[in-house]
Amino acid sequence: MISISQVYKFYGKKDLFKGAGLTIRPGDRIGLVGPNGAGKSTLFKLLLGEETPDQGTVSKPDHIRLGFLPQDVLIFSGKTVLGQTMNVEKEVTEIKAELANIQKALSRGGEDDLIMSLAHRQAELLEEFDRLGGYNLESRAKKMLLGLGFKEKDFDRPVDTLSGGWMMRVALARILLSEPDVLLLDEPTNHLDLESLIWFEQTITAMRSALVVVSHDREFLNKVVQRIAAIDNGQLVIYNGNYDYYETEKDKRILLKLADWKSQQDEIRRVNLFIDKNRTRKDRARQVQARIRSLEKMEKIEPPQSTKSISFSFPEPPRSGKVVLELKDVAKTYDGPPVYEHLDFAVCRGDRLALVGPNGAGKTTLMKLLAGVIEPDRGERKVGFDVQLAYFSQHQWDLLTPNHTVLEEISQCAGNHTIGSIRNMLGCFLFSGDEVHKQISVRSGGERSSGVFMILMLSPNNVLLLNAPTNQLYIPSREVMEAALDKYTGTIVCISHDRRFINRICNQVLHVKDGRTELFEGNYNDFISLWQKSVEAEPVAAVKSEPTETPPNDIDSRKSKKDKDQKRREAELRQARHQAVGPLKVHLSEVEALIDEATKAFDRINRQMTDPATYLDGRKARDVQEEHRRLKDHLARLTAEWEDLALELEEREQDFQDAS
């Protein structure tokens, strides 16, 4: 449908595209990837016709319909949420207006020829209206809005009362409803929660429209796209697979290109060596000139960017108490129904917990209650012994000084870190060269989020509360963040719709819904495969009826109540198990680590005991024997403690198994 051929595009001295080419076929699913500033937004503008190439062509049919969702927040006004969503087809609107006029004319009557002409036109319009989906436009619009997280009560809400994120959902619903020939989507998942994201994936996969999408959500790209178009040194390099395939093939291509570059450099050195040795020899003048010309004509291979990633770790956090945060009998209400009533919840040392659940369920409220950002209306928040807490939110940009450069801002928090290690960390988050000297005030949302996170990385916090930490971050920055958090030894509670992030970082999932919390072991994939169906199963609704001799719906009513009571008991049991067993598991793992350390030391002293050189010095021999006895006793005490803990853990697990 669309063909880009030999396109060149320049901005000042920067060459964005140099001979780039791409073909978009019907039904294509293309993921567009590349570093910040590589030209992804410019490519969309070329496809939309908002910009023209300096050289080359962008060919597309005259009547092709494009649907474009920009990354920047759109502003709507003057309509309801449903009305704005349905305002998708100028043709549909015009047909409806003309049909209304025809109906008025027919009701007034007139000559037979006029009536026949109007009736004929009405039939044509009705057929076209049906073809464009005009009859079911409203029901489809409602379906789109519900899938993207809106409630039915929101349909008549004025669109200009929405936040920027919800306006973007309206824009997305409107584009999906229009079913264009080609969808151009720039970061469509930035404003979606996890449930809306999964619905969006399923919807867009089932659509007939071709798709070109920019996204930093790797799982989304894996599930949705079939080809990757990577912007690489001004070229569009095509990979026929999803994002994981692209990552694997990209590394292979880099290695091949590196080998070609090294081979060419060797050849250049050999030729230059011949020229230098024979430049003054008259009998070799012809060969020297030939080699000089061959170097001038040689098409130089650009060295590939290094695939070696720079890593940066959190400082070792101080040890906290076993229970780091606790909410006891907490209630919280805003302007509507209560978000929480009688909430009891605890976070233990070493937990790596992801909060999941539908939009509006209370995940952010729970996070803010844990962080102390908001106070409960009733109940108590308790902070454990020696807890050093850090709360990350993508809106905490006020932590940064706008007129500081990135380097200045990070340096003033860096403590004993050298300028080299600071520059390495900045490079991890794509701040390199002169980029480190640009002020915070001109940075994008993703770059500011990176700045806030880097400040957290420099502080010795032992509890991290992370609210949407990966939003607006580019994939390399996400991977750096994941690697740092993977090695972090403190406690983590996070909200994220990046499933790969949750799967790598978390080992527990807390499902939040209707003011209730249920804890599940495992990462997000474990939750989906093992627990989701039971969590989302709706209890059988009780049907009211007049009592009879044998009430036919009494069984349903009792079953509904039983289902609710059983789910509540199961949730309470899981929470109680977590609070009773969790600290014990932490203690057991700590003792295991001490045993491992003591065993290594005992093995070292044993080797000294069997070494004849030890006994050449009487004092040294006595010290070794004394250390051997001390380590042997220490190891025996640790082993006994481990056995007691293991037995207690087994008994507690059995108690909860019997109770269930």
C-alpha cells in the first residue's frame, strides 16, 4: 500500500535518513525501533505527508485512509466521551445529515418523480451507511471505550474534564473504531494499565488494518508485530520476526559487521604499509598510485556500535527489620465509594511484590498509603525497624532542579562516586556527550524519569516503592533499570504494565480488586497461568423470587454466598500465610547464607590443618587449631538453628495446608 524508496532526509548537519526504504503491505504488522532522535517521528510525518523527503519518494494510493496516534497528549473539547469517540467518519456524519433532510422532504410529499428520486437516493445512502458500519457505530464505540478502561457512567461525561492520559484513550478508541487502512501508532501503550493493554493487544491483532507502531514495551511488540523496522545509521533495516527475534538477529549482524570492519581495517593497514615503504621508489611509483586510488575508491565500512552494555548497581542497602511496612485496619475514601475498608497488609524484608488489578481498583492508593504520601482515614501505618524508604513516581519531577544540567543534578547526589562512574551511569540511560550538559527543563518525560531513578540508585535505600518506573523509558534504559533492580538486595513493591519487567524483578503478585487484596506466589506469568481464572471468576448471582415450598433459587443464593465467603476465607488464609511464613523463609535463607560462608571458611582452615608448613611455626599452628575449633562449633550452632527453622517452617506450612 505504501512504498518508501531511497529516501534522504536532513536536519541541519544531521542525516536522519540516507537511502532508506520500506514497503507497507496490506495486513502488515511492523514495529519501528531505534534510539532517541533516530527519526521515528520523522518517518511518521513522511508517511502522513506532513513532511517531504529531500530525495527519494514516498508513494501511496490517493484514497488510502491513515489513522495516526501521536505520542503527545491530545486535547479535546465540546463533546462527550462517547460523542468524541464516534466522531470518526466524516462520510458517516454527512450521510446521516443527508438522510435526515431526505426524510423531511419525503414527509412533505410532492410530485411522483421527486418522491422516486428521493427514495432512490435514500436507498443508496442507506446501503453506503451500512457498508461504513453506521448502524452499529455506537455499540462498537462503547465496546472500544469499555475495553480501554472506561465505565458506562463515563460515556456522557464531557471529554474536556478528562486528564491527558484518558484523553489519549479516547483518541485511541476513536482510531480503532475508524478501522483505517493503515494504523500509525506512536507509543500507544504509555497511558494504558495492564488490563487495558491486554485488551488492546487482542483487538489490534484481530483488525484488518496494517500497523506501524513505535513502542518500548517488548512483550507488546512480541505479541503484536511480525516485522521489525530498525533505524540504523540512516537506514531502515528489516527483520522478519518479532522483537525477540530482532534482538537475536541484530547481535548476529553486529558481529558479522564487526568482522567485516576489522577485515577492511587490516586491508587498509596493509595497503598503507606498502605505500609508505615504496613511496620514494621510482620503479614502484605505478603500483603506489594504483593503491592510493584503490583506497580513495574503497567504500568504507562504518564500525558497529559496541554490544557491550554498561551496568550500574545500587549501593548495598542497610539491613531492615523483618516487617518493613504494615497497614492495620486501614480505610480510605475519596469523593465516592470507599477504596479500602478494614485493610490489613504487610510487606516483609526481601519481598519483591507487583501490584496488579483493573484500573481504578486502588493500586496507586495502596502504594501511596505504604509510602506515607497520603494518610488513611482510619487505621494505622507502621514502618519497620531501620527502614530507609524511597518512593518513585513518574510525576516526582519536582525532585529535580529545572535549571541544573543532568550532570550537575546527578553529581550533587553522587557522594563518593567518581566522575567516571557518574558518566557511566548517565551513559546507561542514554545521556552521553553533550547531552549531559543540557538542562533538566528541556528534557522529555522519560529523561526526567531516568533522572529521578538515578538519584534513587545513588542512595542506600532498603525499601523501594516504584509506581510505573518504566513509563516513557526507552528499551535500553529499561534493561539497565531491570539489571540494577535484579541485583538489588532490598525490598521492592512496584506497579507496572511492563510484563517483562514484572517477570524479571518480582516473585510475588498482589491482586487488587474492589478494595480487597490477594497475594500469590510467583511472577506475572505464574499469576496468569495458575491463578487468574480463579481470581476473576464471578460468583453465581442470586435471583430474587417469591418463596415457595422448595425455593428454586435458594440453592443459587446459598451457593453465591458460599462462593463469596470461600473466596474471602481463601484470601485471608493466603495473607495470614504470607505474614506467618514469609519472615521465617527470610530468616531461613539468611541462615543458609551464613552456613555457606562458614563452610567455606572451615574448608580453608582444614586445608591449613593438613599443610605441613603450618606446623613449622608453633604459634601459627596453635592459632589454626583454635580457629578450627571455633569454626566447627559455629557451624554446628548454625546447622542446629537451620534444622529448628526448617522444622518450624514445615509445621506452619502443614497447619495452613490443613486449614485450607
